[in-house]
Amino acid sequence: MSLSRREWLKNASLMGGIAMLTGAAGIVKLTAEEVEKFNPRPFSGPVRLGSNENPYGPSQKVRQVMQENFDLSCRYPWAYNGTLRDMIAKKEGVTPDHIVLVAGSTEGLKITGITYAGPGEEIISGLPTFLSMMEYAKVWGADINWVPLDMEMNYDLQEIEKRVSAKTKLVFLCNPNNPTGKLLPAKDVMDFCNTVSQKTMVFSDEAYYDYIEDPNYPSMVELVKQGKNVIVSRTLSKVYGLAGIRIGYLVARPDIAQKLNERVVANTNIMAIEAGKAALQDQDFYNFSLQKNKEARKMIESTLDQLGLDYLPSQANFVFFHAKQDVKKLAENMLAKEVIIGRPFPPFDDWCRISTGTLEEVAFFNKVLIETLG
């Protein structure tokens, strides 16, 4: 579809501005080879930094494999997902019957919520956090027992454990948490999940696990291996750059995995299966994504320091900062200048979540934020 003259002028203006910004910020442009391999999204307005998407990908290897297997699209995927399940099982150090393939980890969260919490039963979760499981379970009659984050904006593990009762069918953790980006202390979360799983099911949402910088930080998959009542979700949407492909998975004890498999609705598709297999083998893209995320996050934090705004230490692909004003109003002002930021996360209505983008996008965001708040 061709651009109107107005749209063309707007994008041309944005591109001209970003060229000056990236030069001033000392950003090293990607080589032609890197552009081909890692597929950065083109710079255009509005700059969308509100959904925690990876600004790179699908990688060249993933795109090539999807094209080569496009003719398989006439087939149902059941006969083709075994290899992907085997690859994931090997990656997680479990047998394939521990793995549930889902259309993005969000489907995994939703089917788990309705599997374990029905009418009159409850899920306990911190707030704010990623809401998909709880919102879906509420539609089917479950009660949600919300526990506010503590003074450090962490999950209040002690309070959550106190609230577990016979009514509690599942406890939900998101670690690192969305929207804060914070990571719970390793020993605390391991002890908590080990103890609480003796009373009820524990769900550990590890969508951002790949961004954790401590190489020894434990995944709750370790408790799954011990046969505990623990379910772990992972996604290929984030560091692998496949948010639009919709591929994720759950890791659980085989009897739990079988129960969850019976609730899967969307399922995977041929393109997602082939993309997932290629992505898991593309270590160059994986490493590149992590490195560029660190660079973009550092740029955002530097600007926040310049503005004197507090922010939380992030172990994800976003930064949660104190905007000192209603985020709805800030979002309106930023959108008027071609930047989309994250929605409000009550009760922290004056805190803003900003996703990392390409370095060019982040440079533009920094400029607009300084103009708006500086």
C-alpha cells in the first residue's frame, strides 16, 4: 500500500531526525550482513515501545526455514511437532512428556488457570503482574486473591504463603515480573515454591528468563524435575523474536502435562513449529538479541538518570520508571510526538513501563521524553 504525501513527509521527518540523533548518541549502525541476519524492524512512526516486543527477528535462519517448509502448510501439525518437543525437552533437561506446546505462553497461562481454579476456588497472585491467567480464570468463575507488591516492589512471598488455604488451587508468580522487571532472590523464590507446592499448585511464568544476567539463577524447572506441583511457562516471543508466530511451552510433571494438553485450544501450527526449531538452534541471533537489549536498556537508564527519575533494576527487555505524573496523560503527550509507551499498571499509575527497541527507536524515545519531562 502506497503512503500518502502526508505520511511520507511525516516518516521522512522522523528519519531525518533519527539520523541526527543516532550520530549524536554515537550509535554504531548495523552492517548489511547484520541487517540480513538479524532483521531489525524498520524505523517508522509511531515508535511502538509498549508491548515488550523484540525489535529484531525473525532471524535469517528462521525466515529461510519457514519459506522452505511453506508447502507443509496444507498439513495438520500433529505429525510434525514431536521434533520440536524433543528439542525443548533436551534444552530443559526433562523427558518429552514433560512438555506442553502452546500458541504462545499466554495460551499456557489461560488453560492452566481454568484447569486448576473453577467457580468458588481461587488463584493467589501479586499485583501488578501479567494478568492473562487471572483475567481468563475470572471469566470462568474463579476468585483472585490479589496480594500487593511489597515496599521494594517485589512479590510479597511471605504474605502470599500466609493466604494459602483449602480454597487456593494455584499460586501465580511472574519472575522476572512484568511490569517491574525485578527478579526475586534465588533462594527466597526456590524455598517459597518448594514449600507452597506441598499445599497447592505453583505456576512460575518465566517469559523473561533468558534476560536474567546471573548465569546461575535457577529456573523452577528444577522443582519440576523433582516431581513437585510446579508448572513453568516459557515463550519464544521475546529473545527469539517470534511474538507474531505464537509459540511457547509449559514444563510440568508428566501427569500434570497430560491434563494440560487436554485443555490446549489454539495449538501450534506448521510455521510455528519450523520457526521454533530453527530459532532454538540460532545461537548467533540469541546472543545478538541479548546484547542489543542491554545496549538499549542502558541508553534508557542513562536518560532517566539525566532527568533524575527513579527506575527499577530490570532483568527483562523493558524498564519501569517513576514518571511522576499520570501515565495516561504521559502516554497522550508521547503519542502526539510519535511514541507509544506502556499502559498504566495500578496502583503504580505514575510509573511507566518502556520496552527496549532498536537503538534508533530508543534514541528517538529519549529525545521525546526529554522534551516532554525535561
